[in-house]
Amino acid sequence: MVMTTNVDALTASQASTRLAQGDISSLELTRAVLDRIAQIDGQIQAYLTVMAEQALVQAKEADRRRAQEGDQASPLLGVPIAIKDVICVPGAPTTCGSRILEHFESPYAATVIEKLCAAGLVIVGKTNTDEFAMGSSTENSAYFTTRNPWDLERVPGGSSGGSAAAVSAGMAPLALGSDTGGSVRQPAALCGGVGLKPTYGRVSRYGLVAFASSLDQIGPFARDVRSTAMLLSVIAGHDPRDSTSMPRPVPDYTQALRADLHGVRVGVPQEYTVEGLQPAVSDAVQKAIAQLQDLGAEIREVHLPHTPYALPTYYLIAPAECSANLARYDGIRYGLSTPDAPDIWEVYRQTRGSGLGPEVKRRVMLGTYALSAGYYDAFYLKAQKVRTLIRQDFDRAFEQVDVIVGPTTPTTAFKIGEKADDPLQMYLSDVFTLSCNLAGICGISIPCGFAEGLPIGLQIQGPAFGEERILHVAYAYEQATGWHKSRPQISKEHDR
Amino acid sequence: MSLTRDQVKHVAELAKLRLTETEVDLFQEQLSAILEHAARLDELDTDNIPPTATVLPLRNVMRPDQVQPSFPRQAMLQNAPAVQEHCIKVKAVLESE
């Protein structure tokens, strides 16, 4: 009864409590989320596919399980979740935001999806993404551009922009995204939510459509830190089907959430003050650092001298891996095909030429070039060596501090179209998030203020498998400030 | 670092991408700009730095060599553009004169 009126403001953690107390059922909660999608997604366009029918079946099953399992029920049983459309969910298309996979239905579920189902979460739909997760705005989606719930003229960030916008606009309390260079943290920052990129190897990539295999990680979105920790506890863990997942036990991440920061050493890198950093973003981050100090943290300056080289390093390594991974879209085994082509080579050329969008082609070209004879040493190998230097920067910094804080993005959400014609400018919006993937460490973005009505994100990075540390600091800050409680006002007048 | 039109076309052929002439022009300009930015890496002396291919301490992950159930053939073929007698149908790979 209460639910239908404020579903957009409810965190997954609060939903979990109400479900456990019997105040609401999963069916009511799921219906409220689906209603909300029907009311406002015509404006936001966060979802590529809404799985209403399946969701209601899963919700009923969750209610049945709760009746049976009682106190033993898993904490997120019956809580709705949205899935970025690069993660394989049977029973719906997995398009990756690309024409080349427009009608592709995965015959199997990603490991994270199996884990969600085992924990009883309710999958409400697949969210929009830049094509094959390549982009920072969702403008590279072959289908449409998702709108930022705080300002419909602006991008939600990307590539997991659909997931970030869905959570921010109340169209799902939780979502999964993928983060190769910032694609969870950057849209979380721009939409005013929480987004976490786990350590490389923390979450199985089985069933995540590959973009850059040495950088990709699946990560959770939520409206607060506690819900993020709860979802991470569900999806993390070793998977025999992903040989790059680490055989390490998974803690209950909510145990790390404490409001006191005494004894925590927070590093602030000089190098994160760059040209193009919006003054309001810089101010908000400075205030956040002062707040962390007030909460008991010790603030230390650290150096990450190779930070300026992260962008060129990333834009050689990620495209190189992408060009190899995307060779599979050849019009033979699945996806778009051009049957009228005269020979097999033309099938390849025409399928890929017509099925892949401009940004994907650009990166396939860049990566093919960087790996080609005569240029491999100068570009790809060079970038891999600089990647070592970037990792060493973080290794040294984490000898002195527990976490590193700074802005998630140099600016708040930019206007749709503003950077669409200039790939380098677009790439710069990930300048603070890329090195985390190159180093394989973990990072989280949480809200830390507003500039002219647009959310600002604070990034907290931790060492490999330091998720408990970044969640601890994020939680303490969040509880002391409450920025996460602000929600965008979206009129329900314009129905689909 | 500037790419020629011929280089762009050569790379497109390596990647098996059919490009329009407009795309060739666009990529010539954009890839040149990106590679110019990438040339910043030359500022760093990396002669004695080992490359990072993976951040993980894991190498050569093995599993027991045991027969396990795999996906049903029908499910694996459901997305294929052309199927004939439980096989994926492709155009001739080896030329016959």
C-alpha cells in the first residue's frame, strides 16, 4: 500500500527489510517497479527490453520461497534488478546495444545471472548501453540514447547508462553494469547513484559479452552503499567457467560498513587536479575530503605520476583486445548475416560493415592497427609496459594509504550531442576511472553534491580485493552527508 | 602520427570491415588524432619494464580432464543464420576452379 507511492525512493536494503517483515510482497514491489517503468521510461529510455511477464513469475516464486524459507531467506530475495544488455539472460534478447546482435538470444545464463536467480532476485529487464559497452554516454547505442533523469537534455553517462538511469529514476532499486574503463562508476556519478567496479577476478565474467578481457568486470549499481554491498556479496566469487576469477572466499560485505573512520589512511593524489576539471566538481571533492577527515580519517598526499599516461595506454590496450574479441561477429554462427554476399570474405566484410556502429568500428580499426605487423612493439607492447608503470604507482601508494579518493569524472553530465563528434573529448570523460581497470584494482563512485542541479561523484579506489575498505569509507561518508537521499523529480505526465 | 587513406583501407581489410569512402576519410582523421595522443607514451623510458598482459597472479589454470555434459546441439544452433542437417551452413571456404 505504501509501496506504490514511493517505490522510486526505496533502497534495495530497505526493500529487503520490508520484505522480511512482511510489509510488502515481492509481487507488489515488482508490480510497482513495472508501473514506474511504464509511466516514465518513455522519457528516460533506460530499458531496451522490459521482461514484465517473467519478472512477475519470478516475484511470485520469490514470495513462495519466502513463505517456505522464512528467516533463512537470502537478504535480496524478491528484490527487482535491471541487467545491462551485455550480460546473457536467456528468455530475452542480448543485443549489446548493437544491430549485429539485434535478434540474438543467449542459450545460456551468465554466472552472475545464475547467482541472482539462486538468491531470488527478480530480473525486470535489460538496460541500454553504448554498443558493446564502448562509450561514455549511451549515444553509441544502435537503438536510442538514454536520458539523464536529472536533466533529460543530458547524457546519463556510459556505457552502463541505462542501468544507472534506471536506478536513479526509481525504475529498479538495483542493477548490474560492466566496467572496462569506468562504465559503472562514470554513469553512477552522472546519475547520482552508487556504482562499484570490483577487483579484476572478483566477479565471474562468464556470460558477460567480452569487450576487453583483461579489463572487463561486472559491477553493481544501487541507491546506497549498503545495497551495493549486499549485491556484491551475491555476485562475487570464484567460477570454474572463468579461469580469470580468483579462488578467494566472499565475505559478507555489509560487515565492513562502519560509520567511524579512525585509523583509515586516505590518499589524495596531486595528479587528479587536471585541466578541464570543473571547479564545482573540484570544490565538492575537496569538501568531501574534509568531511572524511572530520570522520576520523587521516588524509595523506600520494603520487600517481603515470596518471597522465592512463588514457593513451587504455586506448591502445582496450581497442587491441576489442579487435580480437569482436572478430567473432562474422555472420556465421549467430547474429546478423548478409546471405546475398558472393563469397565468405564478403559475408565477413558486409556483415561487420553494416552491423557494427561507428565507435565500434573505430576501436576495431585502432586495435587492429596497434596489433598489426610493424606497429605491435611501438603501440601495443609499449602500452602494456606503461600499464606496468601505472600498476606500480598504485602498489606504492597503497603501501602508504588504505584508499585513494578523488573525483569520479572531470565534469557533471554533459549535453546529448556535445561530444558525439569528437572521440578524444568523449574519451577524456573517463580520465579518472581508466587507471583503476589498468591496475586491476577496485573503485566505487558515490554522490558527493550537486552543481546546478546535476550530481557529482566521489571516487574511492582501493587495492586489489580491497572492496571492504572502499565500502567502509563510502558508507561512513554517505551516512554523514546523505547526498544519496536526493532523487530526481520526473513528471509522469508523458506516458509512452 | 598520421595515417594515409591506403593504410586505413589496409587495416579495414585486416579487420574484415567494409567501409564507405566517407568512413575512410573520417577514420583517417580520427585515428590519426588518437594515435598522435598515444605517441605521448614515447616520453617514457620502458626499456627495462616488463609488459602487463594480466594483473592476476594466476597462470595456466587447469581442471581435471573429465567428461562433463555440454550444451544441447539444438540450443547452440538456434542463433545460426543458416543451418543444414544439424550443421552451420557456410559459403565455400576453399576455392574450387
